[in-house]
Amino acid sequence: MAKIIDGKKVAERVKADVKQETSKLKERGISVTLAVVIVGDDPASHVYVKNKRKDCEDVGFISIEHALPADIEQDELSALIERLNADTLVDGILVQLPLPPHIDESVIINSISPDKDVDAFHPQNVGHMMIGDIGDFAFLPCTPAGVMELIKETGVEIQGKNCVVIGRSNIVGKPMAMLLLHEHGTVTICHSRTQNLAQICRGADILVAAVGRAGFVTADMLKESAVVIDVGMNKNAEGKLCGDVDYQGCFDKAGYITPVPGGVGPMTRAMLMKNTLTAAKKKELLT
């Protein structure tokens, strides 16, 4: 029977550390500010932004929101990003994805200053991560960084373990594989064209599912006592939130497993707070 990895508990611990450091900065007259840009009326995006606003309140950050209409021109959005880049009071900038189809996401992401790119999507920050330059002032992608904290919570050492990542997105799959590799895991990335997927998964000591298909990972795909991290956010036939892993079916076979909700989701937001604090500390060091 699996042990549940409580993402809420780990996230609260990360946020408590951020809050403590933020308080120390405040004592020196330094505030931490996160600017969030949201375009359009996507309900899920607005829920995410609302949750991030609460996280900022919890840790003592200033939260600035720019809610823009769905038909905004790309040049107008780019101009806003440039203003935020130049604003010395803003430590971190987050552009909530997805953006409307007429806006080129890559152009917008690349226009964010790497020093304020708290999502860690800018090519410069991705490059630092790829080469292992992940010291005290590095930004790491929030979801993969949160997953690493959850794996460490189990006490299972990553070094030497067979690690399988299902999914190859730039947001989760690829950076997840790199972070596991930097911890000396032996990493296999699987995707929609992978042959013998179930067989590969059965060899995983640590399995990270980020494929975007409800209940995709079943018990017959697991190694006995594997660490199972479910990054998926899907809706099942009843309209309830569920992950990529058949949680009930896999529970008795896994060694550790994350629930959905309450697993990876809270960690993603907690790591955003950590990145924003890092941005503020780095700015203070350079000024």
C-alpha cells in the first residue's frame, strides 16, 4: 500500500521558509513584488491567478495584476512587459498561459527579462538549467522543481535510480528529465510515439506522469513500490478533477504516490513564490 505524498504540507513548508526570508527583507526596507499578467477570460486561468494572489498574501509579497482583454494586440502586450521589465519595484513577472491564438507566446516569453522570469521559461534560464547552472540564484521551472521537492520528501534517493518521465513538453517533461539527470538519475523520456511504453514504465523506480490523459497510468504499468508523481490535471467523466494516474488502481502497488488534487499543484505555486523571492534577493545583490 502506497504512502501518500502530501503536496499541501510540503508546499506550506516551502512557503513558510519564503515568508521568513521575506520578513527579514522587510526589516531592511525591501519589499518583494510579483506582477501577474492575464489575457482574456479563461476560467481556469483566473482561478490560477486568484490562487497566486493568495499565495503572495500568505508569504508577504506585493501582488500586482494586469487583466487584459482577449483582443489585445501583441504590440500592446509587449509594451506592458517592457514597462514591467523597467520597473525597479517589480521583482518577478508572470504571464499566465495560455494566451489567445493571435498572440505568439514565444515572443512574449522571450521579452520578459531573464532576471524577472520567475516561471523560468526564458531561453536564457532554460539554458542555465540545461548545463546544470542551478545555484542559489537560479530560476527553476516551478512544476518540475516542485516535483523534485516531493520526491525528496519520500526519502528515496534519486541517484542511480531508473526514472521515467511520460511527457516531453517544454513546461514539464523536458525540464523534469534534466532535473532528475542533475541528481544522477538514469532518465528515460516517453511520449506518444514511444514503443513498449508499459514495459519501460515497469522498470521505473520513479515515475513522473505528465501526459495530460486521465487515468493513463494503470497498475500494470508500475514497478512494485515505485515512487509515482502525478502531474496531470484532467476532468473525468463525472467532471471531477483527476490526474494522469489511475490513483485507486495504483495505490496498492506504488510505494509512494501523489494525489490529485493536493499533490503537485500546491508545489507549483509554492515554487513560484520561491523563485520570486530569489529574484528579489538577486536584485538586491546587484544594486
